[in-house]
Amino acid sequence: MTTAAARIISSIPHGSSVFLPGSAAEIRSLSTALVAPDAPPLHLTTSYVPGINPTLAGKLPNGGRLAGPFAAGPRGVQASGSMNHLPMSYGTFRRHLPSANFDWLVVHVAPPDGNGRASLGPSVEFTPIVLKRAARLAVVVNPNIPVIPGASTIDISAADVVTEIDEPLVEYDVGAPSPQSDAIARAVASLIDDGAALQIGLGKVPDALLRLLADRRCLRLQSGMLSDGTRLLQEAGALDADFIHTSCVHVGTRAYYDWLAGRDGLAVLGCDHTHSPAVLGSVDRLITVNSALSVDLFGQANLEMLDGRAISGVGGAADFSRAASLSPTGISIVALPSVSNDGAISRVVGSIDGVVSIPRHDIDVIVTEHGIADLRGATTIERGERLISVAAPQHRADLETAWRQIAGRL
């Protein structure tokens, strides 16, 4: 256990309620210490993101509890009471937090400036909201956190505990592109013109998409999370130099964090701003691109469950999708591969059996490697037909049979 993690854990009484920010704000050694055999039982609320941060569910000591907007962990962990999933988007979670109370907030910051202000760097998200609801504040200062001029800061003189650490930030590397992700990205790129405002998620398709958009001009980034593709667009001259490109989180490679340090033209703000309906409603030509685990023939999207098990949450996708779908000049896009990795299972299904993360009225276009299903203005029957046309060919006959049965009851 690092000295900083030990200092934090020894300062917090057993049974305390603690908020831990996620994404690049995670303190990796603290996460490890919290699931150690001798860890104290704490009631943790986190914004840890599956695929970026570790899964704590099912690993905490007896008496420990975990809550947050992302579900993860082994089957039955929610029924056991050790994991309390809050099925909220980032927008609704930021509305919920002002009514919550926490004994402690633990934040990860860059070294303070001469005025005692410390930058939250690449990950702000819910910290400004929780800061007002936490009785005590623990600050971990890390020189690896890039100081971004447009990121929110805190006054560390208000902290109850201040400790230092020198450890790398959580990294996110999307890996090599695939022919499938490239095909999806090409289709999505055809919907994006110069001057568009973009919200994009993380993954192979968003990464491939941003590479294809390097020849666009005056693009504006208005997103929840941003990653290494931001640098690519900036260096290609694709971004609007007069726009403040805004997100609540940056997460990427070490090289990307180094590039962010001292970088002007970026705002990293709390979710009370980035996911505000009023803010998003004012963005002209907002195009949102989100992934899904499956979509059904009604045009609904599931972002949270796989094989009957909860593995994630809706994040900010629902907030941005709704904003884009309501905008006269916006487009809400869901992009996903048509099949599982082995091709055996269609990710376009007759009807979703489980959670609907984004309702059909908040999705304009669904894209797979087989093309674009433009659902704008389409009837229920037309939507089903268009979605079958972008399913994998080997699964279309079964989908047509399922759709005839579903449509016959409408």
C-alpha cells in the first residue's frame, strides 16, 4: 500500500460514506487498497467507469457497500446488497447528488499554484457537486495530473487531509482498428459536415471516426468524455479555433495527458454544466455518436446488459441523445457492430429483453457495418424494416420472422 493510500484509509473511520471520482481521477493505489484483505468497511459511491476503472463490486470487505451509476461485478451482486446500482444517466445523477450527503470526498489533483488552487486536470465530472455535500475533504496531490488552464480547480486549504503521490494516471488505449469499426465509422462520417458540434463516446468506432474527420473544418467538441482523437483533430486543423471544446473528462494515453498540459482552448467542467439540458439545448448542429450492446427493431438501444447480466450504465449517452434528437439541426446516432465478435449472435434483435437505455424517440439513426438505418420520420413498421436491412445477412431471415410476429400484434 502506498503512503498516500494508507494516509487516506487511516483518516476515514469505518462505516463512513465516501465519494470517489472515476475515470482519470481514480487513485489507482487507493482502489487496490480498498479491496485488500485488511481494508476497512466503507460505504463507497463512485463514478468508476467499466473498461476504464476497476470493478470494486463483490470485492469489498464484509460490511462494505458500493453504489454508483454503473453496474458491474458478478451475477447476484446487486441482490446481495453489496452493490447498489443507481440506474441514472450522468444528467440525472448530477441532479441526485445535491440531495445526498457524504462523510468524505477524496479528490486527485495537480500540484497547487501560488494561490493554493489545485487543478482537477482531465477529470472533473461530479466533484464540484459533491464538494458541497461532503463533510470532509481528502486531497491527493499528484505531479502526473496535467494542469489544463480550462479545468476546474479547488482550494486545497479547505482540505482536512492532504497527501502526495507520484503514480501514473489511469490510461485508456483503444487499440488497433478493425475492418468492422472502420466500416461503421465511414458510414457515420458521411453524416457529419464541417461546423458540426460532436459528442462521441470511447471505443474503436469513435477512434476510427475521428481519424476520418481530420479533413473536416470548424468542428466543435461538446462531449462528456474526450480522448486521444481530440489531439488528432486539433493537429489536423479540423477544430474550430474560436470555440472552447468542452467535456467533463479526458481519458487516454500518457502521451495524451502530456499533450493536455497547458493546453488552451479546452474546458473541463462539472457534469452540472456539461450534461445540463439547458446547455445542450443551446448547441447548434449537435451530432451525438454513442455505442450500444444491442438495438431492437423498434429502434431502442441497450447499453447496460449482456446475457442477462448488468455490466455497465447509460452514462451520458441518454442526455446527449435526447438533446440531439430535440434539436432542429441535431442528429442522435447509435453505432454498433451488427454481430458478436464470433458472428454467432445478432446485436440487432427483435425486441430488447431487459433494460432500454435510450428510448426509440431519442434515436434518429442507427449505423452498423452494413449501412445506415435512418429512422427520422419513419413509422414503426418502416423502422423495423430499415433496421433489418443493416443487420448481418445471416441473421436477417430470423429477424424478418420475428418482426412479422411483433408487427402482427401492433
